[in-house]
Amino acid sequence: MAKAKNSKKSNKMWGGRFDARPSDIMQQINVSIDVDSRLWPQDIALSKAHAEMLGRQKILSKKDADAIVSGLGKIEKELQNGTFPFRAEFEDIHMNIEARLRELIGDAAGRLHTARSRNDQVATSFRMWVRDAARDLISEIESFQATIKKLSQKHAKHIMPGYTHLQPAQPVTLGRHLDAYWHMLNRDKTRLEDCAKRLNKCPLGSAALAGTPFPIDREFTAKKLGFDRPMQNTMDAVSARDFANEFLFACAQCGLHLSRLAEEIIIWSTPSFGFVSLSDQWSTGSSIMPQKKNPDSAELVRGKTGRLAGNLISMMTIMKGLPLTYNRDMQEDKPPVFDSYDTIKLCLQVMNGAIGSAKFNTAKMLQDSEDGYTTATALADWLVMELGLPFRDAHHITGTIVKMAEKKGCKLSELALKDMQSVERRITKDIFRVLKI
Ligand code: ARG
């Protein structure tokens, strides 16, 4: 992007009371166009709605309002086909668009900013962006959920060891294990739905902080931009960013879930487990060890969770202790939000592809379920249900039987009935029903 042209003159947008321009270094910290250019679709829609409202309310002449709306249409085309001249001297996307409007339609452009401020403008367009991003992520999550649902149905009857402490605990099915992730993702989805719903009130019309004396119609612009209604308190409207925090948390939490799944894939694909193998498309090799096939897709997803959590912390730290209302610190709100959106979207797509094409070794899973005495809890439950023992006693008896199997180096189901009866004489051969996987 072009460097700020440092003309001798003060800034055209706000420089009336200034004699000198900002220093080059000040320009560097001031400019945000490289980041916030992504807000252009929202800013154009906002400005069109605002201009239309100003015309309807007779705050602008119909002629000026029409000229503004059609000029914005031309700018929209330029932005779509990549010919829009982004210029750092105009700081951010909002002023770049307004400056371009002046070039295209002349002085009428100067009337667009009637009854609004960049503070309500940026708060509104950012809310719209986050709302769109949340909706997009929801459909990304749904698509991954569909992949998981298919797999968990396919593996509904395939037995594997279930773990606690990463020690074999009880036999489960691969279907149920995968289905757990479907439910985690479902909560991630509803968190994003909540976030998009709660943020959907419109700051526009709050102007800088105190509202505006012009007879604006906030209901009209709110509806036009897809909001449920205007935000009530103008000071809250321009300074609130908790919607961004919520979005960042939803992204971080979803990333955290993906990271746990990634970790399982990584463990399961070591030869020692041998439960899964990722397809070549989602693995990489080693430059020195020719035999290696590494689950880098899953490792990268696990790693990206760090930045998702970091973005949430950044945003909360930026907002902490800011007095009402708008403070320039808040310009730093966009990088973490944009980055979290890009990151979680990529991670969802990667996991969808990697898991969807992975091969699960259900024979190895079944074989491992036989190790580790994973039916011991079933044995204890049998003692309670069939013999009426208190669970604590049943637990103790079962422990003794496990120790016996361990000594003999056999599975629980391979013990002789009379050996078990030497521990608890009332055990019958019905016990074998629950000892088998
Ligand atoms: N680009 C700024 C932001 O994203 C908006 C600027 C509002 N500036 C101001 N001085 N009121 O926060």
C-alpha cells in the first residue's frame, strides 16, 4: 500500500485548526488503512443507508443524497474489481472512501458526514463485520459437524478403549468418541449465534458520543443495515467493544476444541497407538528421515490455538481501564479480530479435510480395548447389580481379581470361574457376559 504522501499542508479531513502536518512517524502509528480496508463492504452499505436517511429526513436535498448514493455505488465497483486507489494519507477506510467520493462527485460529498462521526461509523461497520464473520464461521462449523456426524455413524459399532488420564478406562465406540466433538462444536456454534444476536443493535446516530441535533431516523438506518434496533445509550454505543471480546472468545474456545481433537489425532497416529492415519494430502514428510509421515496439519491447528487465545487477551487488555467514550486505543481492536476470524476459519477447514479423509484402524482399536482390563468397572457393576454388594466392596473385590489377571498375564475374560470364585464365591458364569468387550 502507498506510503502516506506527506504534503506540507495539514490534513484535509480534520486539519482546520492545524498549521502543520503530522510527522512521518506520527503518520505511521496513525494510519490503519492496511488493516481496516477489510471493512469496505460494511462502510459502503452504512454510508448509503445514512445518505438515504439524510435525504428522506430532508437534512440533505434529494439531489445531493442521490449523488452521494450513486457515487458510493461507483466506489463499490472500484473496490470490487480492485481499482480503488487506497491512500495512506487518508488514514482509514472510512476517510479513504469519503475522499474518493469527493473526487467523483465534488462538493456534495462533504455533506455525507452530516450528523455522524467516525466514532459511530467505525463502531457500526465493525459490528456489521463481526456479525457477518460470525455467520460465516457458523456455516464453517456446520460443515465440519456434518463430516463428524457421518464418521460417527459409520463407526457407531467400532469399539475402542476410552481413556481417562490417557490410561485405558472403559471400552467405548469410536462413534461416541467422535460424537463428543460434534457436541463441543455445537456449543461453539451457539456461542457465535449468541454473539451475533447480542451485538445486533446499531450505534449509528450516536455521532461522536452525545448524539446529534439533526432530526435523523435511527430506526430507518438500523433496519436498513440489518440491525434489530438502534443502541439506546449513545456513549455506550461508540465505546462498547465487548461484542469483539465475545467473538474472540468464541473463536478461541472453538480453536481450543479443535486443538484437543488435533492432539488426539497426533497421539493416535504414532505407530505405538496406530489408531489413525492421515491421508498424504494432510501430512508432510521429513527432510532427513525418509520413513516419516508427520501429522503437521493437526500440529499446526494445535499451535494456532495459541494465537487465538492471545488475540482475546490482546483485546481485553486494550479495553481495560479505558474511560468513556471513544479512545484511539480502540483502533487496535481490528487486528486481533480479523486474525482470529482468518485463523479459526482455516483451522476448521484443515480439520474438516484431515479428519474427513483419515483412515481409522478399527482392528487396532478393538485389540487395544482388550488390554488394560477395561471391563473391570462392568465387573464391579455386576457384583452390585447381581449380588447386591455395596459398590465400594465390589470395587475392592474387582481390584483383587484384576491383580490376579495381571499376575497370570491374561485378560479378565480368560480367568477361570473358580479363580474368581476364590475371591467372591457367589460369582457365577454369567460374569463372562460383562467381561467380554
Ligand atoms: N480508524 C479509527 C478506528 O478504527 C477511527 C478513527 C476515529 N478517530 C477519531 N479520531 N475519532 O478506530
